[in-house]
Amino acid sequence: MFLIGQYDSPFVRRVGIALRLYDLEFEHRPWSTFSDAEKIAVYNPLRRVPTLVLDSGEVLIESAAILDYLDEEVGPERALIADHGPDRRRALKIAALGTGLADKAVILFYEGVLHKEKSDVWVARCKAQIRDVLAVLEQERATHETTWWFGETIGHADIAVACALRFVREVHPDLFGEHPGLLAHAERCEALPAFQDVAQAFSPPA
């Protein structure tokens, strides 16, 4: 199978890290949604990443759906999230905040580079969403004294937040603010081999 998308995308990166942690073999095709859009369109008409093409030819899109498939493949004992109940819902909430944070950071970047005239209202809204999510995640992380967010084993929530934090810190460093708990979380994640292997400095679209 092969994973389409560049690792400076927090969404592609979270899938690539999960594949590494699951020890699943895959080919990486670092296609850009801009310069390689037509290549991506062959597999995903939305021309969005991540896109995962299975050996069978089946195509999976969107990071959450791809991770759901990978979790099924490795089974509940190895999955990076609880398979049911409150533990799963709590992890999904943190992961959703992480991916939502990344989404707003991406949107804010493109608002600045793709539009000749920026919407001050939209920019202010995105910045407020980013700051508020960071504040909530900082508070949430402080309530957990474990190594990882929900215990002593890394999970999808940890990965989603860490990938979002890297993107925010690289692209919008002025918005990160003072969040020592999140910074410690990010550094803990980034020290892992899987995070170091699946990494790419942000490269603005040409």
C-alpha cells in the first residue's frame, strides 16, 4: 500500500506515524496537493491528502477513516485507542481538538497566501479558535500525570495533538503562546523514532 501526501501536513503525518508504530509496510508518495494535484486526482477526486491506497486497490481518504482501518488491521490489543466506551470517547475528543487546531492553522495560512484581500473577520476568528483550543488542550493535559495523555502508552490523541503543535509552531509561532504542558508533550513525542522518521519542515506551496 502507499500513502499519498507530504509530511509537513499534520494530517498525513499522523497517519505516517501510526503506520510506523504499527510496523506496517507502506510506500510514501510525497505528492503536493498543488503541483501534483492531477496525480492525486487519479485516486482521490478531492485532490486532498492523506490518501491511502491499499494493495487491493481500495482507496481510503481522510485521516480519521484511514486510522480506523489501520486499527482494525492490527486489532484491539495493539490499536492506539480504546475500541469502545468512555475511554474511546475521551481520546476521540482530544484527537478532534488536535485535528481541529491543525485545520484552523492550515486555513489561516492559506488565507494569507491565496487571497489578495484578507478577511479581517475570518482571520480574527481563526486566531481566536487556535488560541482557545491551545488553552483548552493545555488545561486538559495538566489533568493527566501519566507519560501520555491517557496512560503509559502513546495513542492517536497524543499523535494528533503533537502533529498539530508542530505545524502551529512552525507556521504561526506568534500564536503558540505560553503552554509549557503542551510544549513538554510535543517534545516527548518528537523524541520518538517514528516522529523523527515521519517529519518534514513546512514547505509553502509553489
